Amino acid sequence: MRVLLLLALLAVVVIALSRLPAAWRSRLPPAAPSRDELVKDPVCHTYVLMSRAIRSEKGGGPAFFCSRECAARFQRGERRA
């Protein structure tokens, strides 16, 4: 009888301990999603992360470039590298 009581107590402790990490994880704030996206350079047609791209505006809206050289070519009107 004592063995069954000890086994039941052990099972309760194991179940309680196994749920503890899940409870801790639920209290943590969710990880912020990355908002960085790829943009296409209109001159050399490579893709660059928006956070690392060089931004220039000419015409109607913003354009993103992989380098200052591509941005300068775009400003001069050269579209292909």
C-alpha cells in the first residue's frame, strides 16, 4: 500500500515539474518579428536587405540600392549595370 502511495506521489511531482517550464515560457514576452525585407536594386538587379540598402528618391517614390555606385548610376539615368 505504501508503495502505491509513493508511486502516486512521485507521479504527481513528475507531472508538476514537467509543466513548470511551459508555465515559465508563457510568461515571457513573444519575440519581435523581423520587419526587414528584401528590396531589388533597379540598376544591377540584386536583392538587398532594406535596412542595409542605400535609399534614393527620383521620380515618384523611393528606390533602394546595393551600393553608392548603383545609386549614382540611377541618378544619372543609367538603368542597367
